[in-house]
Amino acid sequence: MSNTISGDVLQSILEAQQFRFQVYSTPRMCGIWQGVHDHRYQSSLHLIGRGACWLHLRDQAPIPLRSGDLVLLPRDDWHVLSSLPVITGPDDIEGDLEGQVTSMVCAEISFRETAVSPLFEAMPRYILIRQGQASGALDLLARLLCMAAEDRGIGNKLVIDRLTEVLFVLALREYLQRVEQPTGLLAALADPRLARALSAIHDHSERRWQVADLAAVADMSRTVFAQRFHAVLGQSPIEYLTRWRMHLAGNWLQTGNLPVATIAERLGYVTEAAFRRAFRRTTGKTPGQVRRGQ
């Protein structure tokens, strides 16, 4: 099933979400140590360079990690990385100079909205890709990133941030190729008929889509399409279309100087007033408030 996931819709979602990747730590730990991560970011990623450690999550047995393993936490659930299979307390432990060296790359993934991305909402608590189980490109990039993290040369921070961004995309693609029972947005992308309708919405968000039009694109009856869409995504096709339009509008308002009337026209609204009403109804804010960053 996973091989049918629509890549073009996924790309448009990633681009519109405006993800930002930043490596916040490249620690080298020895002896007994632990690092507590308490929902600091919207999402986080850890790549084990050398050595080994344990990943602790609430209500789950500790998970052993070794060199080359990659862990993605889509919602940055509370977790601890440590040298021991038990947690020694609520705080970080710096470690000492004795014992096995463990190095890693720790990165945050953030996006413009304060709410969780619907893409990440459809993912499990954590995604673990073991060294040796990844595709050749992902495995090669992971090793390159670990090497870059050891370097302290000029511009290295920019290099590892960019490498981490590519690593995330490859890891996400690896996960999508493996997932057997996707849910939410991922399930819609994995359904060839729903994916066609989503592609139509994302590619032509300015069109005055009706449910019947999208059902025809999906090659389904109007009733069956509407029921299937709502069952998988928890909203109607028109609600999804409106939210996608407002998502694009929010990006344009925050990152550019386009007049509101131009944005309304780009999104297929006959009048600026109609767009303003839809924007306020969907986001709870006016275009002006979003533009001013309120």
C-alpha cells in the first residue's frame, strides 16, 4: 500500500508547511550520562554517530540504539537518551571522561504554525530506522552527517543543518515506503483515489471545486467519495479545500507583501470580502492580524 503514497501532494504539504531544521547539539558523551528531552520542540530527530545508548519513552520498555540508528519523534514526545537501560533521575547527567564514547546529532524540526502538523499527527510516537535497514542514499547521508558533526570548521553549522534537512526528507520517504497501515493524511495519500482528489486541490486551489467535481477526479460517486474522504481525514472535501487555501494565504501574508485582494483572487474568491470572511471563520484571525504576526 505504501508505494502508492502520492509524492506530489506530500511535496506540496512539506513546502507549504515551511519546515525549519536546526541542529541544536552534537554531543560526545562518556561514562554514565543521560539527556532529558521534555517536549522542547515541535518535532525532533536524533542520529547516533558512534557508540550506543538507550531511548526511553513513557509507558514503553527502553529501546537500544547503536551507531547509525536514526530516531524521529514527530511530536517530540517526552523522551530520554542515556547510557543505561534505566533512568537515574529527572535531570540531565553530563557524564565523565571514562568509558565508551557515544556521539550523536540532535536536531529540532519546527514549522510556522504552533499546532502540530497534520502530516506528523498521522505518524506514530517515534520512527526508528536502524543502520543497515535504510536505503543506500539515507545510509550514506547519515554517515556523511556524522562525519560533518565531528568537523568544527568554518560554516560547519550551516552544512550540518542542510544535511539534516535532506536526511529528514529521506527518512520520511523511507518510513512512507514501509508503513503498512497509515492513518489520517497518510492514509489519504496512500489511497489512489483520494490522492487524486488531493492532488487536484493542491495543484489547483484557485478552482471553485464542488464535491461532485472532486468525486469525478477520484472516479467515485459523489456520496461514496464524500463519505470516504470524511472517514479518512475527519473533514469534508470542501473543509479540507478551505483550510488548504487559508494555509497558503497565511504563508503569503506572513512572508510577502501581496495585497489581500490579490491573495483572494489567487485562491479563487470572487471578492476580497468573501475571502476575509472565510479566513476569519477558518483561522479565528483577520488577514491583518496574521500579517502583523499577532
